[in-house]
Amino acid sequence: MDERTIRRSIKRLKDAGYLTVQTTIKEDADRGFIKRNTYYIAPIKTNYFFLDNSFFQKNYPAKIAGFLLLLKAICLNNTDTIQ
């Protein structure tokens, strides 16, 4: 992905209120001033779920993995409960 695409995407996410960027400047004796950006993604209050990385390490067939993701998507937020 080229740098222009990344800059454009960051701007769109910031403008929409989904992303905050915090810039810190540190002084290094050898390299001078170093500028670092830290990116914070705003949490969404509804319609979300967390997926543990171990899900991708398991060797599920594509149809089973898709079904599990769809099932997780209809659960209550941040739970494994269907109402």
C-alpha cells in the first residue's frame, strides 16, 4: 500500500471521528528529534464483537469458519449470548 493511500485513509477516519492521532516528539542524542504517532481507534458502542487471534490459528474449513463468524455476529455485544 502506498503512503498516499495511508494518509488519505487516516484523514478520512479522523474526519469521521473514528481515529485519534497523538504525536509525541522525543530528543535523541544521535538522531536529533524523533516524531512518533500513536493511533487510537474509538470504540463502537453497538454491533461489535471481539475475535481472539487463536481463531485464525485453527484449521477450520471455510464454511465452518464463516458459520462461526455469522453466529458470533448475532450475539449480544461482547458476549456469546443470543437473545
